[in-house]
Amino acid sequence: MQLITKRSRMVQPDGHQDALTVTEAPANAGVVRSVGAPGGEPVPGPFGGPGGGGANKFADNGGAVIEIARLQLIYWGSAWGSSPAPSPTSAQVTSAVQQIFSGPYMTGLTQYRDIGRGHLLGSVVVTSSNPPNPFTDTNVSNFIAGLISAGTVPGLDAAKANLYFVVMPKGVNSSSGGVIGEHTYYTDGSGNRIHFGWVTNNGTLPYVTNVLSHELVESCTDPEGSAILGVAGTCSGGGWCEIGDVCESTSGVVNGITVQSYWSNTNNKCIVPAWPATTYPYSGTQFTYTIPANQTVNFYTFNWPEYEFVVWEVVPTTAGTAAEITWNVEIQRASGAYVTYWISVTNLTGAPVSIQGRYTVLGIA
Amino acid sequence: MTLGVQFTGTLAPNQTANYYTFGWQSAWDVLWQIMPTSTGTASQVQWTVSTELSGTAITYWIMIKNLTAAAIDFEGRYAILNA
């Protein structure tokens, strides 16, 4: 196991670190949905920090990102099982993280290589050992490796999108003075890079979720210090200069949970995204076409935000005397942020049938 | 309208699996959508929904097919149209 030496860290605020194709169909049957229309893109919420000016603060250096994070929470230490229960409890932190994932917090990451919302893979409380106080990154990575090896937490899946976050008990601190959260990676015996982070705890839920959210968005945009990084002069501290590092002084609330803002090149300021100001449900016609007699035509339409629940209906606009059309829908997660719908339409009749492909966006799931 | 995620899962390459979820009010109109949480380069999942009246509640049986040669993760999302 190899632990890299550079990493991103969150410090105390007073610290010093830092279509148109149609398969098997004529080209004019294409289907396009533009990004953001008509549903619109997530918009920054009311918690933005002071904006800057000029060129982008952050650039894509082409390294690995995590498009759809699978977060495994690990609560380390006997204090998590104490009676009376600690504040916050592990259950409260886990519930808060679920709220972060289900809300719009991560939707602003779309601008960074179409990263989307993550989801909670699981949570585990380990009371059989205690973290050293102070602890090091190596203490944490060894701990995680042991849990993976023992099957206590899942290992990597095919997507290799796992992210392991260790939440410390109150009062347990890093050996790096002033550092309250960090993310980095180690390389396991199979050569896989295991992305992980740790979060300290001052005994309040907002503190934990603020630090955790910072490490979460940075882990997704720059898990290995080679992807979305600040341009020269963006950060003054050491370690990887990432989108949370320049926004540590501003936070917001998503689904009732405190989160830290992060830098948006698009908005040129620190943001905590909100859902688009869209009235759901809304409907429309996405495509029209004439299906030849007894034929099946496959359509696809792309760039639909993953968080929207969209249903499809195909109706004939040519009158018939019996059932004319059937269709089925398949889904592709084209990126972390966007979905492509594949709609196969079959003409059941011996004559051409004109159709409309209609959508209804029910809301946000 | 109420929307949410009812279940998550993983399908092996080309696997078809049946899921069921029970205790849904029979008066509700519920739609289901299977959303991959692994990215892919083409169509990844299709699904069919069957219903069962179990006592006074509805059980939804959802058959999900992985159309790809790679394992995929997914969310089972629901929309209750009238609640």
C-alpha cells in the first residue's frame, strides 16, 4: 500500500494552508435536447460568497475525477458507541449526508466534467479500535485497508467510484496542526487507487457536515491532485488547491444541512447550488416522425439532468382503426450529471404512422 | 406529487433481476424509473413493472435488465402522482 504525500486539506478558517442520430432510421428523425432547456440548469443559491473577476480560477488538468461518488462512511472509535450517545450521533451524520446527496448541493459540479450527485454506499461504526490522537493519514489508510480486507466495508466495484470517509470522534485531531479535514488516496496491492478522506468533529453536526461537504466535492473534482485545480495564485496554502479551499469562509444550508460553498467558474464565485426555479410537472413534445409500416425506429435524446424524473409517451398523429404504436424506454447514464433516453417505437400497422414523442418532467427525484 | 428513491442495487453484466416493494397504498398512482448510477456508453437498463394487490396494499414487482456487458449500479426511483 502506497500513500501519497500530497493531499488536499481543509484547515481552520484562521489557518495558514492552505442526435441526432436515429439508429436504423433516416437522419431527419433525430432528437436533441439542449443542455438546460427547458428544465434549466441548477442555479446558485443565496449563499454565494464574494465574486472575483477575470479568468477562471480553476482549470481542468485532465486527471481522474469521480463522476458519481459512492460514499462509504466509517465512524471510528469506541466513542461512537458510548452511552449516553455522542453528539452528533453517527446516525445523525449519516442522515445528514443522505440529505446532502438528495439535494442540489453537488449539481454545481456539472461544470467540472459533468460530475453528478453521488450516493451513500453505506455506513459502519467501528468501536473495536480507536484512532490514535493525534492521527496521521497513514493511520487512516491502514484502518480503511483493514476494513476492506476484512469485508467490513465494500471494496471497489467496476466503476471504481468508491470514496471512504472516516469520521472521527470529538476531540480526536490530526497530527497536522490546524487541519480539520482531508482527502487523498492510497494504492492497494492490486494497483488500485483507493480514495479516502477524514473529518474531525467538534461535537456539532453543522461542523461535521461543513467539513465533510468540503472534502466531498473536492474528492469528486480532484481525487488524486491531478484534475480540477486552482491556477497559479489561486491558493496561498500548501497541498492541492481545490474548489473548496477558496470558499472556506462561506457556507449554506441544503435540505436543512449545513454545507460549505465551493468555487464555481461558471458563476465566478463560491456557490451552494439550489434547485432550478422550475414549476413541475411540465410537458412537451420532444420529437416527431413518421414510422414506416411494421417497422421499429430507435430514438435517443440526451442531456437530460439526472435528477429529473421524466416519463415518455409516444402517440400517433395518424388516425387508425386498431392499436398503432408501442414503445419502450431504456436509460443510459451518459455522465454523472446527464441522462440519455433511448426510445424504441414500433409501428404495429401495415401503413406509415406519424408520431409525437412526448415527455413529462414530473419533478426532482 | 411525491418523488424519491426506494431502493438501490447492482446488476452483473447482462443480468436480469426482480425486485419487489410492498405496502403501497392502492389509491396511489405510482410510476417507477430505474436510473443507472454507473456511467455507460449506450443504453444500459430497461425495466418492466407488474402489480399485485396484497391485502389492501399494492406490491410492485420490478424486473430490471442490464443491457450491457459491464456491471451497473442503479437507483429505483418512484413518483406518486396523486400524493
